[in-house]
Amino acid sequence: MKISEFAGYGDKMEQLMRSVQAGRIVHALLFVGPHGSGKRTMARLFTQAMVCASERRPCGVCPACKRFLAGSHPDVHTVRPEKKSIGVDEVRALIDALALRPYEGGRHIAIIEQAEKLTPSAQNALLKTLESPSGDCMFFLITDAPGALLSTIVSRCQTVRFSDLSVEECARVLEGRGIEPARAAQLAGMAQGSVGRALETDGDGDFHALRERVIASLEALRVRADVAGAAAALEEDKGREGEMLDVMELWARDLMAVQSGAAPYQAAETSRLQRSKLDGSALLKGVLLARMQLGSNVSWPNALENMYFNLTDSGLIRR
Ligand SMILES: [Zn+2]
């Protein structure tokens, strides 16, 4: 993939790339955006383009590209939390490595993933390096929670904001990766425009089966007497409450869209959504309440039954 082909960000990144090549750039880039929005992919693509030795960067076939893709380029340093956090020792080891002359004559590139996991002392150690930039080193800090970073770190970086794509753009990106169009549209809708989440979901056949069980369970609700059976259908999925509630929440939002005449995210499910007897906003309320109840130690079966009783009592638009 070429940088210019990166959906949503290609032009901006091409500009940044030209600045880097012309030597006009702050030496730290902070990529901020939700999980799955392309921050890490872009940082890696950008890095590969910087180390690539050919004219059309990144070429993917030159020795430098191959070393990068194999994770063995000596001038590319990736730091990610191995445990809960990234500690000061890991940052010091990185700084030591950056102090050596770059092997391939260009510059060092450090990629710090999940930068919000840097401990305060690790951030302070990093700050010293960011405050006295040297020309042969460039940093990428990647995070979905920039509020966890010291403001002094943020102010040393040029921030690039990533967001989820539109569902249509996301589907196009997925098609570009060889996923057939109907499936791409379905995945993009379920992931609400997040390429990363869509790709995670794509490989997860289990998730599709779970999603289908959850939606079928919702569709079975008509009267109070249906609650026990509908809830029991999800009993075996204990431990996946979060995923089930995510499915329900997206279903609720799409019901609300369809019931107000708008287009749902999950366009492939439009006729099923239109046939639903559940009121979208009642379901959404139920999901939010269930999340709260789970957070305060109500068991999943109880939270689910509460939600279903509320829905059959007052959350149906028709029976
Ligand atoms: Zn190359």
C-alpha cells in the first residue's frame, strides 16, 4: 500500500512525508484516535516509507523494506506495553539505543504503541529526549487516550487525529484488502467504520455465531412468558457479556435509525430491522442499564432478565 492510498489520511500523510524529507518537521508525531482507526498502520507505513531505499516508497521489496517488514530493521525501535504499563527502564533502554549512530545511515525511528501506558516516570524520561531533539531520530507516539500523557509531552509533538471512517469508506478499504463486497459492507456496518475492528471481527467466526444468537434472542421477545427462554438462549455465553451488550447496543442504534426513517449502520440487515417489534430507544436504555448493573455486581442472568422484562412490559412497538 502507498501512503496516498490510505483512506481518509493519504493526502495529509503525503504532506507530512514531504516535510520529513525536506527536513522540516517536529521530530515527534502523536497519533491520536479510537481503537482500530488506523494509527498504528499509518505509523508503520510511514516508517517503512522513511527507511525504504527505493524511489517509490515504500516499495516493499528492497532490503530495507524487507528488514522492516520482518521486524528486524536495526534503526526502527518499537516499544509496546508487555505488561500493564511501559516503565522507565524500557524508555531508558530505548534512549540508549537511540544514542548510537543509525546503522543504515538514515535516522532512528521509535514507535511507542499505547503511549497512554507510559508510567509518569517513563514519560519524564522520554520528555528529556523530546526536549533536546537530535536530527537523526524521529518518534511516533500512538494512543487512544491522550489525556493520560503529560501536557509537556503532547506540546512537544505534532498531533495527528484519526477517526473512524464512514461505513462506506471503511467498506471500500476492506474490499481493497480482498474481502468480497457484501461481506465488506456487513463488517463495516458492524464495526461502525473502524477498519481495525472490522478486520478483527472478520477473522472471528465465533463472534458471528454469538451475534446471531443475541439478535435471535431479542427477536423472540413478545410477551413476559418469552423472557425465560430468550434469556436462557444466551446462558452458555457467560463471560462474553460485553460483546453481547455491544451487539445489542448497535442493534438498538440501528433500530432507532430505521424507526426514524434513517439509514442503519448494518445496511445488510435493513429488512430484519424493519420487521423488529422492539423499540430502539427502549432497547438502548435497557443496554445502558444492564451495563450499570453489571458494574455494580448484579449477575448477568439477572441483568439480562431485568432488561427483557422491561422490554416486554413497555419496550415493544407492536406485538
Ligand atoms: Zn523499499
